[in-house]
Amino acid sequence: MKLEIFKNYDELSRNAAKLILETVASKPNAVLCLATGDSPLLTYQYVVSESKLEGIDFSQARFVGLDEWVGIAPTNPGSCKFYLNKNLFEPLHVHSSHIHLFDGLSNALDDECRKMDDAIKNLGGIDLMIVGVGVNGHIGFNEPGVNPGLYAHIIELEEITRIVGQKYFGEATQLSKGITLGLQHFLEARTAVVVANGEKKAAIIKKAIESPVSNSIPATSIRNHHNGLVYIDREAASQLVKN
Ligand code: F6R
């Protein structure tokens, strides 16, 4: 695992965007799995602006979803699908046939999981996965205690995830379960990047980097990744022993 500490959120985002742009420039049909949430938002803004400036074409890139809130419609601005459409797929003009996302409204969620596992296999695996980290150490919706051997699955969300998740929604929203890629997908991605910024992430980043690798803190699994990167800003790094 390689740890990169950037002076601020802007630098972190520019560099994470560079990774995405370089991946697609060198492999136009790369398979990307990109988290939603606040952490990578500026990264995606840079991807959109820089792809135009540098003429990097995303029309052949493939996208697979990381996770979705179960029971939330894609028209809800708090859904992962809405976020990705708005911040990436529409501005990058990604064709819908190149996008594989979970349907959180499906009546057959297990089938959704199998469909996603199959899609990733058929695409030849994930080239680049960018994830945020929850204050409880989750990656995607792999909550503490998750079976690390799982691929896509449904999971009961911890109370903290349900509470923090309210920030994505315009009104109080009942959140109970998530549908998510598993830690096996994360470990098998050719490159995996954890991004985190701000003091609010300092305590969990310290645990992710310094405490023993364990499913009680899913983010520690980045240290088992064969090509894992941790991109954080100085604030998120502020509790690390050496920073
Ligand atoms: C979102 C996701 C979550 C978030 C995490 C951090 O697709 O998978 O694991 O990455 O909860 O969220 P932010 O970035 O909003 O702090």
C-alpha cells in the first residue's frame, strides 16, 4: 500500500482525477468503479474539466456501481445513481449501455448482486476502483464485521451510516440496508484507491493505517491490496503517528 498525503483537498482531488484520466487515456475501455459521497466530488469535477481540456474520451470506458441505498429510487438526489449521472455520466457523455449500476428498488436484490458479479466478470474485472471511507471504517457499504470473502451482497447498515447518510438527502429519509460490491471486488481490482479528506476522517484514517488488518475496520483491507493507494489530505492525516 502506498500512502500519499496531499497538502489539501484540492491537491488530493487533482491527483485522484489524474489517476482516472491516465487510466482511461492508456486503456480507453477501462472498467471503473467510482464511489459517490462528498470525498470524491471534486475529483469528478476535475475529471470532467480535464477530460475536455486534454481531449480524453470516456465513450469506451465502462462503469460499475459500488453501492446503492436499498429502497431509494434513482430519481432521488440522494441515490448513488443520481449522483453518478449528474457528476460523471451526463457531463462525460457515457452511453447507458456502458453503465452497470445496482437497482436499489429491485424486488430481487439477490439477482441484482449476481448480475453485478457477472457483469464485472464479463468485463474482465475492475481496472480502477476509487472508494471513500465511512467514519466507522466502511468501504462501499461493507460495514464493520462484514465477511471479507463476499462479492456483491445486501447488508444491514449501521446506525452511524444511516445517520451520516442523511446529509445526501434533502429531507429525513429512512435508510436501512445497502447493496454493495464486496471486499473481494475491492481486493481484486487492479488498482484500488481510498480517498479521505478533512479532520472528520482523521480518527478512522489512523485506524485504517495503523491498527491490525481486520474486518472490524473494513478500510484496513487496503493494506492487503496488491496495488493499493491511500490519498488523503493533511487534515485526514493529522492523527497518524508519522505524517
Ligand atoms: C458511497 C460509499 C460510501 C462513502 C463513505 C464516505 O458510494 O460507498 O462508503 O464513500 O460513506 O462518504 P463521504 O465521502 O460522503 O464522507
